[in-house]
Amino acid sequence: MKYAVIIEKGNNSYGAYVPDLPGCVAVGETAAEVKTLIQEAIEFH
């Protein structure tokens, strides 16, 4: 399945969440890192 992922840039990091999967979140130091982490989070959800 495909899910919409929201990525937000903070002062020192990036955060990502999936609106359709409650509690599915990730935080990383770079955009590339947070993209990888949110993909893993979706798989585990």
C-alpha cells in the first residue's frame, strides 16, 4: 500500500508522520535519514 507521509523541518532535525497510521512517526537529523526511518516505521506498523 501507499501512504501519504508528512515531513517537517525543525530547528535541528526533521520529523515525519503518516496521518493514516496513528503513532507512525520518525525523527532524523537529515531529510534522507527521516525518509529511511519512516519507511521502516510503516513496515513495522
